[in-house]
Amino acid sequence: MNQKKIGIFIASSRKKKNMTQSELAEKLGVSDKSIGNWENGRNMPDLSLFKPLCDELDITINELLSGEKISKDKYQEKFEENIVNTIEYSTKKVSKYSSIVNLLLIIFGLFILISAIMIFPSESSWGSIYSVFGTMIFVIGISRFTKNLKIGYRLLLVLFIFLGILGTLFLTDYINVKRNNEAPMFRETTLFLGTEEGEILYYDTPFYDVIKCGDNYKIIKNKKYTHEELFDFCINE
């Protein structure tokens, strides 16, 4: 579909009707700028405007899509050609908008992911919830971008990216506990124990456990601990 040729044809047809861009725009309920964009070949009229536009210019939709007047002997040939061109044009347009949506999903997912880590304190469970939510949106965007791949490769890629992001989050959380002396963000349960010496907080995470004795967070082996074992650990520390 040659937009430039169609634009020139719209302009010449309008001028043959002694109609200004403003007059045509008013009849179609669009802006002067829209008419100018059509005639300059920058974009095409909306599909819903094809018939009203053709009625105003005394041309057929087939002629509009061809960008020229069509003789009777070539009408059927052009008609079939324009059907194919219209389908291709519509497909490209849908694909363009789909790519924009996919990109927005990726950006939005990353925004939520980074914001969750930066805004919520490590003691809050909301940080982990929003970071996983952001990861899922990001992966959905990647998945939509790779829809042309074979289903097997696509699933492997999405799984690899998802696990890679989660692994990075868990590693970052581990380093944060180790170096910055903060509570783990990604934890399954939190246990509070009060003693005469002070408070004990125990965090159970999927790969390691953390115990807080006083103001210090310590990473310990991942297993089921009794209350006595936790008390002894802090006393020995």
C-alpha cells in the first residue's frame, strides 16, 4: 500500500471537488491536520472513514486504496491486490502497537521491580511481593516479544529469564544481609522470641536462615530450629 500515492490521489480528488482541507475535515469530523497528514502520505485515514471519505470525493474504496482511478477492465485485479495490501497493512499496524505494548510491559515491570527494592525497607514483606510482581510483568513482556520463536525455545527462554531474575534477587538479598546487617526481604516465615537478654528474631528463607540477636543479623544454616537452639545460638554469640 503506497501511502504517498494515496495521499496525492486524495489531494487531487479533493481539489477536483473544489473543496478545501478545512471543508473536507469538517464533513468527516476530523482536524485539518489529519487531512494534511493523509495527503502528505504520513499516515492513512482510519478504516471507519474510508467510505465517508470516498463518498465526499466521489471515488470508490478500491480507487482510494490504489491511489488512482481504475478502468473497468482492471477493477477486479486491483480489488484483489488491494485486499492483500490492506491485510498486510493492518497486520503491520497491529504488530507495531503490539511491540509498543510489549516494551511498556518490560519497562513497567523493571520500574516496579527496582522501586520495590529501593522504597520498601527489608523488614517489610511488601518489597518481596512487589518485586516478584514486577518480575512477572517483565517476563510477560519478554514472552510477548518472542512469540515468533518455537514454543519449546520460547518456554526455555522465559523460564531462564524468570529464574535468572529471581536468582539475582535472592543473591542481592543475601549480600544485603551479610554486608549491610539488614533483615532478609525474601523470607517464608518470621519468628519473634522475647528473652531477658533482649529480643530474638528468626527469619526462614528458602536457601538460608537469619537470626537477629540484639542489633546483629547472622546468616545460619537452613534447617528447622527449636526455640532452645535459637536461644543458645544468641547466648553463645
